[in-house]
Amino acid sequence: MSAPQEETVKSNGLMSILAPIQEDLKAVSTVIDDVMKTPSLKVRPMLDQVRRYRGKMLRPAFCILAGRCFKEVDRDHHHLGAIVELIHTATLVHDDILDRADKRRREETVNLTWGNHAAVLLGDFLFATAFGLSSNLEDPLASRYLAWISGVVCQGEIMQIIETGNLDLQEVDYMEIIEKKTAYLFAASARVGAEYVDAPRESVDALADYGMRLGTAFQIIDDCLDLVGDEERVGKTLGTDVRQGKVTLPVIHFLRTAPDAETARLRELLSGGQGDNFLDEIRALLIGNGSLAFARDRATPLAEEAVEKVATLPESSARDSFTELALYTLSRNR
């Protein structure tokens, strides 16, 4: 990926990349709003709040773009986009509970406003709504496949919880966690988008592979931003991973490569020695050792491999958007 390409993506941003499918994404949002309507006056404010969790809409975008690589998309794709976004939103609600986060999309989290018990049930409601919507599609593929994918995502979250506080976590185990909790849903979004236009099998597989690789790269960058991002830009509570004992790639690299005195200090910080400058000290250690740079460097070849996967598809503006999304993933600051 050339430097001029990366600079173009940085200046254009995500909205520019997704501009050609904005009408489709609006239709996805309309489907979500319609299925989330409830007669309960008590529940409506919670649903209004969780609507603001809708941010990048990347998973619906993957679904729409995958379809557009071959033909115009229709109502089914808008429903598919709504399903994957509802699944994603449900995981965000549950994540914020587990992380005790108080900010998401620059707004109060549902758990902060309404408490953990209500937030858990809201996440369950979103999962149920997604599965109800999938059952309405004539082709049962989405209902079966996305239900399985939701189980994989939950497995990834469970694995992360089990490994919380494990400062000896290996990189291979970290990669399995982020693939399951993040990359599989990206891959599924692209796969169903292609499946529902009857794309050739090799193209469906290429798009799913693209989603796996780019989804993994996306989560690595997300984990870096949790440490060194700007909270106003990122739009959510930062430092939640290290405060909750979640071991991410920069920390794994640091503990494996830094001098003994520095690794001892990081272990002390991560084991409960959280002072006023807790996050600043961790940042300084990870930056000084090159561990954040290492993590970002691990994301780069994944994004490049993703681009190679979609290069096999027929030429189209949708294919170009997939390429630009890979570049955006590496350059993002939110």
C-alpha cells in the first residue's frame, strides 16, 4: 500500500468511502428502527439511547458492498445489514457492562444510565430482535448461519473473560480471541451479502477471507487505540482493557521483549497498582519499547492480504471501496 493511497484515505475518511451506499445504509437504519419499536413507554428511552450506538455501520456496509460487487442489492440486503448491526450492537451493550465503561459514541453507556441488570436484558432483546428478523427472510441461510456466528462471537467474549488477568497469555491465544469476538462477524457480513446475490463460490469465499483478515486487523488497531487514542475522537472510555485486566497484543509483546525491570513494573501496574498516572505510565512503557508499533505492524500484512483477496473479484466501485476500507483500517484514529 503506497503512502499516497494512505494519505488519500486519511483525508477522505470513512464517510467518503461509504458515500456510494449511503442510501442503502439509511434503509438498513430504517429497518432497525422499525423492528425496535415497542409499545412500552418504559423501554422506549433505553432503545432511543442504544440507537446512538450506531456508528460506523461497517458490518452492514460489508454486506451491501459484497452484494454490489455482483449486482444491485434489494430489501433482503437491507434486512441482512440490520441483522448483523443488531448482533454487533448487542455485543457492545454487553461489552460495556463487562468493562464498566461509561462512554460509548461520546454518550453515556446504557449500563451507566440504567444499571447492569437492565443493560443485560437490553442486549438480550437486541439478539432476539436480530434472530426474529432473520427468520422473516425467505432463504433460511441467514437464520442458520448468523445464529452460529453469534455463538462464535459469544465464545470469543467468554474466552476473553476467562483469560482476564492472565499476563502470560500467548499471541496465538489472543489472535483466536479477537478472531472470534470481532473478525468472524465481519466475515459473515461479507459472506451473506455475496450469498444473497448468488455470487460464485470462489468469490463468496474470497469475501469471507477478506472479512476475517480485515476484521482481525481492525481489532488490533482498536486495541491500540484503547491505549493511545484520544477519548473525544474515539468516542468511548479509553484504557478499559488494561484496567479490566484484558491482555492485548501490545502488552503481550512488551512482556515478551522488554527489560526485566520494565516488565516487572508493567506486571505490578496490571495487577492492581492503578495510581493517578496509571494509563500514562503504561503508554510510556509500551511506546518506549516499540510494542504499540509492533502491534500496528502486525495489522498491516493482514490488511494487505485482505486487499489481495478482493483483487480477484470483478472490477467495480464496490470492490474499490473494499480496498479503501482496508487502507482506512490502518490509518484510523477512532
